[in-house]
Amino acid sequence: MKNLGRWLFAGALVAAALPVATQPARAGVDVAFGASTPIGDDGRLFVSISSHYFNRDVRVVNDWGRRFSDPDDLAVFLHICSHTRTSPEMVFSYRRQGMAWFDIGLRVGVPIDTWFVPVNYDPGPPYGKAYGYWRKHQHNPSYRMRISDRQARDLIAVRMAHDYYRVPPRVAMDWRRDGRDVSYMMNREYRHRHGHKGRGGHDRDRYDHDDDHGRGHGSKGHDKH
């Protein structure tokens, strides 16, 4: 029995040391990558940002990035993988079968709330419909939501920019409204903060006029598609 107790204790220690497969993407804190990531290399810069935000090895993100022609799809894929025990290969397989991103998320158990940044106002197009579906789901969990791939891409681009750069949701949404993909959004802000003419990481005051209650920019720009 003593030997059995020692084995059980040792097994518990090993289990505690292993990473949890379902650990969600951490809310990334903006960092400067230095000379290892040339600021002018769009692809490498976005891979580095995604690696830091989704807590994945750079080589893993780069490898998966080669399989997606659209960086928006890569971001959605990494989001799903960060909130499920299902393997990335299986998630990718579902996508190749023609499943919508949101439906894949439902299939592999991604919590619906992880797609959204909470706001206290109507975000307007192109986000309003998805947020309307979400509110219906919150009031009635049995309500069956349907979110298009375009909506899924928009939501994760906003989620990523908001979490990583700590900007208000409305600011992240306005960045998206100019029709640019998530790679352009994330890289542009990185260069502003860390480029030679940037102001370092102290740019929060640029957004102080805009808060979560709907004051500030308004709904300018145009949709991506």
C-alpha cells in the first residue's frame, strides 16, 4: 500500500506539471519583438503577434499560416484551437469539409461567449446582427445562433485587437471598418507603437476619448466585403 501511495502521489505531481489542453488564449499584452522580427516583414510580424496572443509556438503558427490564404481565417482557426480539446488537425479537417467557422466552434465545444467582446451599446454594422444573436442566446440559451464566416472573422479580429492592445472595443471595431484584414490591423498598430517614429507602448491616451458606453468615433468607414 505504501508503494501504491507513492505512485499515486508521483502521478499527481506529473499531472499538475502538464499544461492544460483547454487553456484559453491569454489576453496578450503588447510587447516589442526586437530584431528577431523585422518590423517591415508583414508576414513574420503577424505570426509573432499571433504566437504571443494565442500562446502558441511561432513555428506552429507559421506552419498553420501556410494553409490559410486569408490571415482572418488563421486567426479564427487559432481562436477555436485555443478553446477546445479537439486537435488542430481535426479542426482543420472540419474546415476542409466545408463547415462554417462558427459551426466548427459549436462542434468542438468552443463557448459562444468567447467570440464576443462585451459592449453596452449597439455596435452597428457589420457587428450588429451577430451581437443581436448573442443577446438572444444570453436571454434564451436554447436559441440556436447562426453566424456567417464573415461575421466570425470580424468578431475575432475585434477580439484580438481589443485584448492584445487594450484598446476600447469601439476603437477595435473602427479599425476593422476600413476594410483591412486582421494582419494589417495588428501590424499597423504595432508599427505605430514600436516603430522608430512611434511613442513606445504609451499610446493608451490616444483612445481615452472613446469608452465602452458608445461615446467617441461613431460608425465610420466601410465593411470589409
